[in-house]
Amino acid sequence: MDAGWHLIQFTTNSRRKEPRNIGVAAEVRGQWVLKLFAVDDSGQIDGRALRRFGLTKDSYADWVEYYTHMLTVEGNPDQVIRSQQRRPGEFRLIPGGHTTSDATAVEFADQLFRELVVTDEPTASEPWARLLKQRVETVLRVAQVEPQPDVEVFASWGDDPAAGDLDAVKFDYQVNGDRTHLMDRLQLHRVNVDTSKSIAREFNARVTAARAAGAASSFIAFYSGEAVDAMSSDSMLTPVFKVAKIVDVDNTRQAVEDIHRFLRSA
């Protein structure tokens, strides 16, 4: 079945620009399901849990009501995105991607929430994420590449960036030289293959939007071959191949050669 998803982020400090994943909206065959941090299945909000973000229960309830209406009742994420482009705020709806899934909308939302949204308990994928970051930064250090970390660039989700549909997307690294290179770590070791594929498709969407806005023409994705082998599905890399060069960081020497070649290529 066709399935799609969006990510909801909250930025506690707009000056520091450190968004946190706070919810997901999943759609399967026209049915939308919304899951938000500190909101139980009956819609009750845990005010104590919100303290970690400096949010009050009343202010958060307004956003819960808004997203619930616009996504699960209206089924209109595009309207939400257009509205936040006109009036940026601390909450943002981010297009995730599309996939196929045999899960129901509720099951799909639960999977995404476990993988992508902040909780009080560490997820099973966190050790893989730390290992991937360590290997990527080892490769960059050995390659003597000093990127700018955690960058935000212009993005366009439409066909015409001049039409006023510019947005912004984030990448893990940026390297400037004869041209700009944007790079990301792809954490593909997930609960299931469908979620891993969603991560790859979400990267594809960000690259496409950044390229459409003229933010860069070169994109590089770092990944772990071990993680892909653990998921037993090479096909998850297909959306990545279509828009970027890929570097397997499990073999440092080969990865250094690859990154040098990609940075030199026209």
C-alpha cells in the first residue's frame, strides 16, 4: 500500500536553530494518523513531560489541535507548509517521504514515532548512529577535510524558486571550494526496512529541493555498509544513488579515496 509521512519539529531557541523531532504524521491509503510527543492515545497531554522543552500545556494544546485538524481532519499538509513559509514559527511540518507498507496508518505512525521522535528512553538505533558519526568524522579527519557542520540551506519544493516557495532544509556538513558540496550521514539501521527506505527517500527529497533552489550541485551521502547488510535490503540505497554520490565509511582507506575523488570531480 502507498504510504507517506511528515515530521513535526520544535525549535526551543530560534537563534541557535536546534530543532527537535516532536511528532509524526503518517498517511496510508488516505487515512492520516498523528502522533505527538507527550500526547497519549486519548489525546491527553502530559504537562510534566513538556517541561524539558519549556512548553506550557495550554500553548502546546493549541498546536496539537491545529495539527490534528489540518492533518487528520482536512488531510492538507500542503496548506500547513504554505502557512509556515509565510509566518515561520517554533513548530514546523517537514515533508518526510513516500514508501510502500503493509502496515496500517496507526502501525506506520507508531514505527516512525519510535524511530524519529525524541523520547525519554534511547532507541535501539542510537548505538548505530553514534558509530556512524564516529566513522564519518574519522574519514573526514584522515582526508583532511574540514567541513562546516549542521548547515541550513535554501530549498524549493516547487518548480519555480522565483515564485516565492523557498523553504530551508538542513544537512550535516558543507564543504566549500570550487563549488559547494552538501553532505549527510544516513542512519539506515532501523526497526524495519520500510523505515530505512523512508530515510533514504527523505534525503532524496531534501537534495532535490536544495538543488532546485540552487543551494548546491554536489551532494554526498555517508552510510555504513554493515547497517545496510543488517537490514538485508540494498534497494534502500536506490533513492540515494539517484541524487548523490555515496561513501561507505566502514573501510576508512577506501572512504578517504572516495571522498577525495568526489570533491575533485566537476
